[in-house]
Amino acid sequence: MRPINPLYGPAWTSFELLRYDLHSSFDHQSSPLAHTHFLLHHESMMSQDDKYEKLYQEARNCCGEPFPEIAAFFEAYEKEGAQILDLGCGQGRDAIMMARHGHNVIGVDTSETGVHQMEEDAKREDLQVRGVIADITSFEIGGGFDVVILDRVLHMLAEEDRITVLSRVMRRAFQGGFILIADMPSNKPTYRAVFANGSSHWTSVLDRRGFLFMRKDFAN
Ligand SMILES: C[S@@+](CC[C@H](N)C(=O)[O-])C[C@H]1O[C@@H](n2cnc3c(N)ncnc32)[C@H](O)[C@@H]1O
């Protein structure tokens, strides 16, 4: 029997919390347990680094397969050998999939274990994936990217950090490049406003449930 958290009901295992981070908050407002989930989520934010480090040490491939929306994007994406930045890459489920399409991926995460596992998996298949152990709120990378992916990481940051990180990568995207966001639907109005106020024009290519995929238009 699971221990009972006197404030929020049954305590969740770290694996259940990850599943929540990945999936449940897409439908956050419609869940009858939304309030409990919300509190648990914020309680868990106090030890994000420890949580993921522990999870990744316990099991490989904690996050499962890439979301179908993200996989479909890369099935249809025609550019060859694209430069891709994966912020909050975790164990690299997206990074490995993208590199299998022939792209060059840099994956950044605070979890040393996650980054090392991603690099090991990439090495086994001779894929172009480089890992960086860093906090994305302070990480500043040079160069530009065809695609920047933020898969279920922005909601873990403070709101001002979400805006800072998104604004920074918007400047790093090449013209014609993409930013792919998977996050809580309730955060999407903020992201849309950041794109609308950017110095370049951005077009939405997917805006559904927890997904917001934007393309940076070519200058006129
Ligand atoms: C829900 S997991 C998603 C992992 C991966 N994007 C995926 O979809 O498989 C969130 C990841 O974000 C990372 N993370 C959270 N805050 C971070 C930060 N400030 N800087 C870098 N990584 C961070 C965590 O370590 C964790 O690996």
C-alpha cells in the first residue's frame, strides 16, 4: 500500500511524477484530480534535479517513445543534416530519434546521468549527438539552429525563465527554422505572446493541445 500524503492524498512515486510531467498536464484543466496533481507537481519542483537524476539512474528510457506529433514532424521534415538543439533532453528519446533521421543534435540537461545515457545510446549507433550538462536558464550557446526542441521542460522553469529561454532560442533559430514546444496548454498564451513580440515574424505550424510548433519566416 502506498504511503498517504496527509496534505495531498496518496504520495506518488518519482516515476508517476515523471509520467505526470510528461503527459497528464496536457489535459490538466479537464482532470478531476487537477488540483491534487497541480500541488504535487509544484511540491516536486523543489527537487527537480534530484528527481530526474534518481529516475534516470533507476531506469533507461523512462519517457518512452517520442510524442507522435514530434515524430511526425521529423518524418515530414525534408532538410538533411539539420542542426538541432534539444533543451532539457533528458535521456535523449527525441535526440536519438532526430539523429536517426541524419541530423546533428546538441542535447542539454542538468541530469548528468540522462546526458551520459543519451551519449552512450548515440555512440552505439554512431549518431551525431553531443551532450551538454548545463542549466538551460543560464546556458548560452553560440551558432544557429534549424530546429530547437523544448519537450516538456519549459513548465518546470519559473515563468520569467521560460520567457528568457524562449526569447534566447528564438534569436538562435535560422530563418526558416523551427521551435517545437510540448508543454502545458495553460502556458501557451505566454509563448504565443513571446513569438508575437519577437523581432522576427513567426508562423504557427501546429497549435493543438500541449503542442506549439512555430516557424521563423524568411525576411522580406
Ligand atoms: C519531463 S523531462 C523531459 C525530458 C525530455 N525532453 C523528453 O521529452 O524525453 C524534463 C527534463 O528537463 C530537465 N530540466 C529541468 N529543468 C532544467 C533546467 N533548468 N536546465 C536543464 N534541464 C532541465 C530535467 O532534468 C529532465 O530531464
